[in-house]
Amino acid sequence: MVKAVGIDSGTKSMDIFGFDDETGEVIVDASVDRNRVTENPGIIIELLREVQEEHGKIDAIVGPCGYGIPLKPAREATDAEIALATFITEADVGRRLKIVGLRELMLMMREADDLNIYFTPGVIHLPTVPEWRKANRIDLGTADKVFTAALSIVREAERKGVPYSETNLIAVEIGFAYTSAMAVKNGQIVDGMAGTAGFPGYLGMGFMDGELAYALANALEDFGKMVLFQGGAAYVAGIDPFSVSPEEFVGLAKEDEEVRKGYEAMIEAIVKDVFALLPSVTPDSIYLSGRFSRIPEFFRDVKEALENAFETYGFSVDVLKLESRARAKEAAEGSSIIANGIAGGKYRELVETLRLGESSGSIFDWVKLKEREKLRIFEKLIV
């Protein structure tokens, strides 16, 4: 019997899901507004302790860890590893961005000796991703994107009645800020088009034209991380994403031509993310998850766009909604599944197939610049 809990840290909420693999009982399914976590990171520790007091010792908890840390107990994480997993400038620390609250929570988790917490890798730390795909990349997929891929692998294996090692798919998470896609070949993550290094999402523009990056770096006295949360589909549509809900955005796109431009940009970007991964995997299925996938009309439009694009090249693929037991986000259940596997539960084989225990390195290890430039990154960004 293994009790496991996982935590997914999203832009709008931090989601916690846990279960007992013997009884199937859900022991926690909660969503906490990220602003509350930023104000008081300790509320997540309190919640975990309440769950443990009510249900008994939790065998493993997978904590949120930003860009990721090679798999290890939280108590073994160094200051440098936590800083790298949440890297920002000193100016952004002063602004108290949400990632600052995440960093403080990770430090609290390291000190919480009564909770068996683990930090887990991002896509770039995985040995299953060839090194040439890591070159000059940082955001191949944060740790929570690995959670989404893990749940997708489980659902595909269950649906087809095959071992995890025989699953070939692309897992897409369409969140409030970014869209990310992970290629899974033979049950292992082998590539990613993610977040700030993928095509545009709802808030973020995704990867940035190098000339634009150059212009911004020279035009702005302080190039802060919040710039990366601009320029996406909402901005193309000309709407305020913080006053117009995703559901309203989808509705307006059917009526307003300007909004429609942003909507088409977002749908097309998802197709481009998926097709960019085809050299790395021939998928049997594509699983859609995240905030936008729960909007029926949006899901139908993405499904149709993907199916039409694949049909153009003469083959078909199953486009499916990633089903989760969690009221919280799908990645939270994926995180709990990984926690269960770490603790030796029913998903142990999944963790072994993903080779999480062999994860290594840091997010800057594959930056191919002169040492002088790389040194400046550490001097200016890691605080």
C-alpha cells in the first residue's frame, strides 16, 4: 500500500492531488490560487501536513520545482539547485514574481523533515533526450510538463492494453500562459516544444526572434521575466487576458474578426508544436490537457485542425482529451503517479521506463556559448 501526493505549479493555481494505490481512495484534490502561494508559501506545507494527519504517513510527495532538479529527496537539494530551478534576476526578486514564492516553498520543503518530499527533473535533465536536442535550450519542458507526459503514457497504456514501453504519443498541455508539447517514443520523453521555446501560447509569445531579443535587451533598462508572458494569442487578439476569460476569448473569436486572428494564431501554433516533434516520434495518439482543453469548442477546433493537418500528409492519429481523476489540473495527477512510482507503488515501472533516476545536469549545461557569456549568465541571473 502506497500513499502518494503530487503537486503541479501552474500560472494561475497550484494543484495538489493524492491517492492510496491499494484502495484507490483520493486523499487530496485541491487547487490553491498562485497569488495566495506567493503571499504565503507555507500554506502548501500546512495543507500537506493536514492530509498526512488525516490519512497517515504519506510515502512520497513530488513537490513543484520549476525547471526541475535531477531526481532526489528535497532535503538533499542544494541552494544552487533550487536557484537554478527558479532562476530570475535580482530585480524580479524585488518585484516578488510568483516564481519567488515557488523558490521559498522549495526551501521550506527542504526543511520539512516530517514530509517525504522529492524534487524531480525537467525534460532537459532526462537521459532519453539526445544531447543535440538540448543544445542552446533551457525550456524543453519544466518538471510539471513531465507530469503531464507521465499521465498521458499511463492513459495510452491503459487504453491499448500495452506496456508503457510500447506507447508512442505527443502530450500537449494548453495552459493559461503557455502551450507545451512533449514527444514520447517507446514510453520515454525524447523531445519537447515547450513554453518559452515553443510556438505562441495564450499569454506568452513562445520562442522569440533573436533580433527582437537583441532589440529588447538594448531598449529596456531591465529585461524582466514578465516580458516572456506577453505577445501571445491574447495580445494578437487585442484583448486583456486578465479581464477576458479563456471561455470569453473562445466565444468572442466567433464574432469579432480581430479576436479571431488571435484565436487562429493559437490553434495554428498548437499544430506547429506537434508537427515540429514528428522527426522525433511517429505518434499513435495526441493527448490534449490544460486549461483550454476543458473548453469544449476549443477542444473541437484543435482536434479538427490536427486531424486535418495529419490527413493532408496521408495518415491519421487519435486526438484525445487527457482524462484525469483530479478536479485539479491533469499534471497534478501525473505528479502523484510519479510519487507513487518513486515510493515503489503500482507505477514503479513507469518511473523506471522514464529513467527519472538517471536524470542529471543543470539547465545551462547545454548552452553552446563562449565561457565568458556563460559566466555572465550565472553572475546576473542566478540569485
